[in-house]
Amino acid sequence: MLVIFLISALISNSIFGVRGDIYGFSFGVACPESPVISDFDANKYVGKWYEIERIPMIFERGLECVTAEYNLLEDGSISVKNSGVKKNGKKSSVDGIASLPNPETQPNMFYVDFRNKGKHSERKNEANYHIWATDYENYSLVYSCNVYAGFIKFEAAWILAREKKLNEEIITELKEKLTEKGVHIEKLKPVSQHC
């Protein structure tokens, strides 16, 4: 009983921020199956994207004007640079590498490895990055999901655009794709791009 109480306390402290925001954690045993984009073209996808909406994440807490920049590397992997501006005006960024575990069968399902070097050790944070929809020129819908301990589901979703604004009809269509897969779109929050 004490173990259950401690796990519940840890989860509630991790899930809810100071203002009660939910940070992508919920109880669940499975992630939705990501759609395969069989003709996905990484060459067209690379470049700069602006965050339009996201499920609030602890690692993006308080960040505005968030962008993601992707560049193709010689070995076929993709460099990732996520940047944003904190409310105090300071810039924040993290670098990573995206690779394709199954390029032939799942060309739109990347594995992203972020490495943050601290003073005494290197902390490794790995994530999946599944592109559910994109037209390469205007929008992208990205989803990530993992289940821990068999019942704690962590999911993230981002609506990205090539410009700082995106047509509301497109946003609605992308949210419908999430809803069809069982993702709770009420968790999505707009991201300010006015810094």
C-alpha cells in the first residue's frame, strides 16, 4: 500500500505543474499505432518549423517562440536543434540526432536522441518522433508515445508550421487526425510566436 501511495505521489508531482498543467502523462497500457507515410521524403522535411500548438511538456515549460531546425547529415541521419525563449527573455536550446530504425517500412518514424551534458555526467534522453501528417511546405503533425511500468503513458504531440501562423482549417484537420487515434486534443495548447 505504501508503494502505491509513493508511486501516486511521484506521478502527481510529475504530471501537474505549478498551474495544474498536464505534462503528457496519463494512465494507459498502449500507444496508438502511428500511420505509415510510405513515400515520406526527409529531404523535403528538413529545414525550420515553428511550434503552433503542443501538449505541454516539462522540458518545454515556459518556452515561447519554439522552433525546430532539421538538417540532413552525410550518414543519412538528421541533426535536430530545438530552440525557444523563456519568459525571462533568455534563449534555450537542445541538440539531438534523428535516425530511422526502419527506413524501408516506416520512413516517417524517427528515433531522436538528445544528449545534455552536465558538469559531472552525461544525461541521455531518447524519444520517438513519428510524423503523422505533413505537406512539407505548410504543416506537420508529430506524435510521440511511450508506456512505462506497463501503465504510465507519456505522450506528446506538436502541430508545426513553416510560418509563425497556420490556417485554422488545417489545425482543425490535424486535431481530427489525433482524435481519430484516441489522443485527447484538449491537452493541446497554443504556442506564442511573438517574442
